[in-house]
Amino acid sequence: MQLKFRNQYREFIQPVTAEDIIGNINDVIGSDYLFSHMNADGIEIYDNQEQFLSNNLPNIQVLEIIAYTSTEFISNSLRDAENYLEGAIKEFDTLSDGFYNTPGTDEWTKFSEMLEGMQWINLVISSIDRLKEKPENWSEFTSISDKLQSELRMLEEAIEKNDFVLIADLIQYELLPLYEMLDKEIKKALGTKGLNNNVN
């Protein structure tokens, strides 16, 4: 089996354990890179990597490590967030309209997707927040994230009360402006030198 990271290769002869591979991954990426995921013969593995390796190690030919510098990680994360926000913003009017009327299965499905998206956005922000390097306008990101968390609590209360009009109002008048502000800050951050040039 070959372990590949960027232009580096390490050859392993069986038997080798998942722990050996994980140790080698940590050695290869060191402290200069942030681990993202791995690719085993074309299969992307984002979760439960050690278990996947334990179950499939004898069959893997090439295990590629995907890791990024801080700048690359920030650029890629913000690019993904920008793409998500642009799609989500387009759905907000329809979603809020659905809650002003009696919401059906479609509205609840889209609402659930919106909540998952909010959680993912907050995860992206908290992941970048742990890094030493951050975009110049980072305080705006954390401020918006705090407001999103507050609106999430308001949504939970509205759901408990079955207050569909409040849910629609929160989507239309609170969340939509926050998503638009966040999209604007992401564009501003990606427009700065360094971040825009390091997108993979």
C-alpha cells in the first residue's frame, strides 16, 4: 500500500495496522497542515477513518491524505460556505411563505435542511476560530455567528409553541439578513490577498 500526501509517497508492506497508518499520517502532515479527510482508491472517507482502515487495510492500494495549510483551509471553508449561502438565500422567501400558511411536509423538510445548514455554518466558523490565522474581518463572522445562535434558540421556542407565523418572521426578517451579511463578509474575506489565491 502507498500512503500519498501531496507529492510525497510512503510504501507499506502488509501486515500494517490502522494505528500505524494514523501515526504515519500525523508524521507526514505534521503541524503545518490541517487534516481534512482521506481518499482510499477513489473512496472519500470523512468519518470513522480508523475503523475504515481496520476493516479495509489489506485491500487498499493507495491511501491519499487530504490536508490543508491554514490559509487553504480557510479559503476552502469560506468558498463552501459562500456556495451554500447563495443557494440557501434563494430558498428563504419560499420557505417563509410556506410557514405563513400552514406548513406541509415540503416546508418541514426544507426547514430541517435550513437548521442543518445553520449548524454547519456555525461549525465552519468555530473551526476557523480555533486557528491562529483568520481573515481580517473575523470579528464580523463571530458576531454574525452569535446572532445565528440566538435566532436558533428563538426558532426552537417558536417550534415548541407551534407558532408558524413567528417561524416565518424569523426566517424572513432575522435569518435572511444574517445570511446576506455573512455572505457579504465571506466575499470580503475571499477578496483579500492570500485567501483568494489559495482555493483548491
